[in-house]
Amino acid sequence: MRAAIRRGLTTTTTALAGIALAMVPASAQADDGLVSQAARVAKYQAYLATKAAQGDEQAKETAQGFSALSSAQKTRFLDLLEDRALMAKLLDAGESPAVAGITRSELAGGDVVVERESTGGGDEASPNSTAALRASGYRDMWASYSYTDKFLGVKVSRVTVRTNYQVKGKDTTKVYPGSASHYLYVPGCSFSHSPVKEWISSPPADNAQSETVWTASCWGSSWDERERVWGDYRGFVGGYLKDE
């Protein structure tokens, strides 16, 4: 969701009401913004239901989490989605370097939790490995970096990039195709990404690297952020998510 915020914060005043207008029924928009909270909530629930009906399993989980909130919490949740100053803080947090494990930060009095998860290790289920390769000392590995935003405990957005590779001893000997995945539940916004690139960095780092460039489309504007992860014989080594 960080990539879906930056330009709207800095380059256009018309985008300031983008999320609000996306979630407000047309009749209410014509009524000088006097929106029934029940209609506002129903609008967002219908949005999630459409995603779930298309086979989006995470949308089902998010819809269940949103439905479990109290009426006051639902209103707070939607207010948070529309808070541009909050979105700026989420974006800044997203540009911090990744570290191993799970790190969390809180915003909006603890109502918003930002989780960065960096992990990796041996890939015992790798389709590229064979008994002969393992007997020769080759091991398949993986490392990933994910960034998740939760509003009132409900998952709203996540981006992930993963690298898959082979090592022998401390040397990275081969890098396999990487992968990228995401979800984003903010009406009017969407993500797509470039083909994932992968390579082995030069010694002595000798890391398997994978990266993708996310393109965010939001309220008529689009822009890019690069996400990268790298690993070696130990698993995860580093990663980042930052503006192009």
C-alpha cells in the first residue's frame, strides 16, 4: 500500500479524497458528503465480497476480520484508510532496511501495525534437488521479504518477494526463478509487478538475489517501487522496499 500513496501525497490535491470517494455511494457524494456510516461499511464489505467471489482467499479472511469489528471499529477502520498523513508514515516505514525475523511498529495509537517479515532456510521440497546432488553436498535454499499492514488487527495489504537458490558449502552455485506476490484491499488502488529478476552477486558477497518492481495504480495515477531480497548459505541476508 505504500506504493499506492506517494504521488497522491505530493503531486495532486484531487487525490486527497480518492479513497473516500471510492467508498462513498454516488447518492451520498451528491449529498455534500453526509454519508451514512452503515452504507459506507456496506460498500466496503461488498468490495471485499467481490474479491472473495473471484477466489481471493485472503479477501475472505480480511472480510471476516472486518465483519468481526464493532460498529465503531468499522468506522475507525475506514477512517484510517482515508487518513493521508497516516499513509505517508506507512510509506516511510516501508523504506527502512529489512532485518532477519519479524519486526513490528505501531501507528495511529496502536490501531495500525506494520509487520516486516524476513526469513529463509533450507528448501527440502525443492523440485530442483536430487538425491545425487544432496549426496554431493549441494543444498537448495530460499529467502523472502514481506511487508504487511494491519488495521485494527485486520490485514489490508502485503507485498512479498522470494529468491530460490542452490549452495555448496558457503558458495552460492545457482539461482532459480524467484517469485513475487501481493494483496491490497483499498478501493480504487491496485498493484502489478514486473517479471522477477534473479542473479548471483559478485564474490565475496556471493548472494542469490531476486527483485521485482511494483507498479501501483491509484485514483488515476501510477508509480513504482522496487523490492529486493537476497540470501546465502545461511538463508536470509537482506532486503528492501523503496522508491524507484
